[in-house]
Amino acid sequence: MILERNHAGALALAARERGIGCFVVMPLNSAQPKIEAVRSYGAEITFCEPNAPARESTLKMLQERTGATFIPPYDAVNTILGQGTALLELIEQAPEPLAAVIAPVGGGGLLAGTAIAADGTNVRVFGAEPAGAADCAQGLADGRRIEHVNAETIADGLRTPVGKLNFPIIQERVEGVIVVSDEEIVQAMKLMWERLKLVVEPSGAAAFAAIRSKAFQELDIKGPVGVIVSGGNVDLSKPLPWI
Amino acid sequence: MILERNHAGALALAARERGIGCFVVMPLNSAQPKIEAVRSYGAEITFCEPNAPARESTLKMLQERTGATFIPPYDAVNTILGQGTALLELIEQAPEPLAAVIAPVGGGGLLAGTAIAADGTNVRVFGAEPAGAADCAQGLADGRRIEHVNAETIADGLRTPVGKLNFPIIQERVEGVIVVSDEEIVQAMKLMWERLKLVVEPSGAAAFAAIRSKAFQELDIKGPVGVIVSGGNVDLSKPLPWI
């Protein structure tokens, strides 16, 4: 079984398994293994400049040419609900009931989906965000969504500001967002590689870093805590971040 | 849940969970994360020179001092049977019946155990061995166990010659041992890191390398093939082997 945690990779793989065409817009500076994975699943990649206007105009041209349906990576109802299924699977597989779950927050689809999936269970929901792109935690404190963020963090998958649909869901249903430093993220990432034998990128280690933090420990949660690990694209031809 | 695939680490963890003392003899040149894992599980480590006589005399002294029971890493009935339980779990978890299974072979405990566990199922059993320490494949061809091997392979966990108990079990129950080059092992290892998101050491990638080989593909096995992945101790402070 191939696990594909990246949005583009997951869509390319799902489309191939169903015999559907798949067209992916990716920034020119995307990580090489991400590009190779998407390509190997048979999707057609169109590269664009790494900024929002270029992404949108490239997407528009692509849709006009192919008639393809746009599947947004986080700020859309079906994407949010789909991402929330990770918690449903986790609840099913866990040997005992979870007391809490924690998910990383960038665009917020995964965290909002997790919170919706937790509805009606007794699972408390938390988010984890890097200090260098803590727009969600800040937005929750301010009572309004922060639309732009000057992201400076090693967790490149979490640099996006929280989406319009996602923010109010998080506001209503998430108990708190734990902010972690890049140093804590890198330490957590190394520990996950060494002990859990999991190749995770910094974004994928953020939630694990958060549960190791003093802020989370002080919550003194009794019972098992589920950690959503999302993001395993690491350019293995480059030195690892702790070297 | 902590997965511990290393013999010393697994014993240290199991002992801690049961509140039993654990004493481990390790060669001085063991990988740092392996040492740290064993130590963090609360076992007492005694280091020795990296050769068989030193290992045995250190073990003897340790047993005299502590009265501990020796649990050999591969050439003992209970160890073989314990290692074979990996296949039982795999059969239980696989969504459809396995047509075959492949396990790496160094000392041979895992492969012999796998073969015993496959008894009475329709699962065909294969081994995977590095070309630079292919004493098991050679022994099968010659019809007798090779006792010494001048191992030269990146797969350091598979350098040991096959044990006395293990060889006849393998001879009787294993259909064949696929020999793979270090280059094939490193390629397989990189692919496992990139796509399966698994931190495996070269020894842990040997079986995956074998199923990708021409020799295995030519067997033309119909149905799912189980791959036993054993060994995830990589010194992450050093450059990765494909760099």
C-alpha cells in the first residue's frame, strides 16, 4: 500500500486508481521527491511561479484547456471533510478511546476536518502551529482571522494563513492551538525518525513537538492522545536539518 | 506505541514494561541511536570489543555477576519462534491472503521463524541476502552450512553467518534465497524512505530490494507478497548512503 499524505500526490494516486485524468499545478520550487511522486502516479504537472497570482492564473488556463474540476488543498468543504477522516480511522484503530487529538494547522483544512470528525465523541481537539507562522493562534486570541502572514519557519507546509472556511470551524470547535518553535519541531522530527522510524518533514512533526511542550503537558490530559502526522516530503539529497 | 525492531532494544523495552532488569552486551562500535534507545528503556549496557570471543567472555562475566538468563539474538528456539510471529501478525493484518513472504537473512532467526510460522498456510517463503555476505544462499547450493563469512556489505545487520539451528530449518522450508547487491539495497532503501516514509537501515531494505529484482520478478508470483522489514537503526548524524 502506498501512503500519500501530500494533496497533489494523493489526488494523482486516487485518479490513477480510478482511471481519471489528473492535472496538478505546482510551484517551480517544489521539492524534487514530491514532483517525482506526482509524476510517477501519472499526473500531468504544470509548473508556475511560487506565488498566489501565478498559481491562480495557471490554474485558470489549465481548467480552460482541460475542463478539469478544481480540488482546493484546504479551504473547501469536501477537502475539509476528507481530511477529517484521518481521525475517524485513528479512533477505529486505537486500542482504547482517545482523550484528545492534535493536528497541525497551516491552511487549516486538516484541523477543521479533525474537529468536525470529533463531533459527538469525547475527544478534545487541539492544533499545533509553528511560532514563525502562528496566524491561527493569533487569530483565535484576537477573535478574527489573520489574512496575511510573514511566515518564517522550517515547517514549509504550515506557512499558509488559515482559510476562510476553516477559521470559524476552528474557532468554534478547537480547544486551543499550541505554538512550537522551529527548534522544538526539529527535535521532535529527529526523535520520530529515530524511534518511530517515520520519515516526516518538519510540518509533519509539529503536532508531536506540541504534545512534548510544557504548555501541552500542563493541560494534564488523562488518557491516550492521538497525534495526526501529516507531511513526509523530505529532500533526501540535502543535509538533514539537525546536521 | 514504540516499535523496536532491534533485539537489544526490544528486550530492554519488554523488560521495562514487565519491571524486569535487563543487561545488554553491545560492541563498542554500535550505532549511537541504538545505544541511546537501549539506555532510554532503562537497560544496563556493558560494552565489549567488537568480536565474538570478547562478546562471549563479557556475557559470561555479566551472567556470573547478575544471574541473568541469556537470550540469544538468533540461534535459539524461542528467539526463532518469537521472530516468526511477525508473519502471523502480517497474515492477520493483510486484507487478502498472502501468496508469498520474504524476509532478510543474516543469522537466520527471522527467516527460519517466518518459515515455521508459514507452516500449514499456503504462503511461499523466500529469503533475501546481500551479495557481500551470501553464505546462506551459498550453503543452500552446496547442501551444507557455511560457518564463516568474509562479509563485505553495507547491510551490517546481515553480516553474521546463518546459525546452526536456523540453517536446516531454512534448508527444509524456504523455497529460495534471493541475493541482492549493495547498490540494489541502497536504491530500495531510498525508495522506502521516499514513498513508504519508513526509516530503514540497509539490512531492513534487503527484502524489498529482493522483490524488485529480476530473479524474483521471474518467479511470476500471483497475489500479494509480504515483505518483512527488519532494521531501522540509522545514524542520522552521518550522510545518507545515497549522497
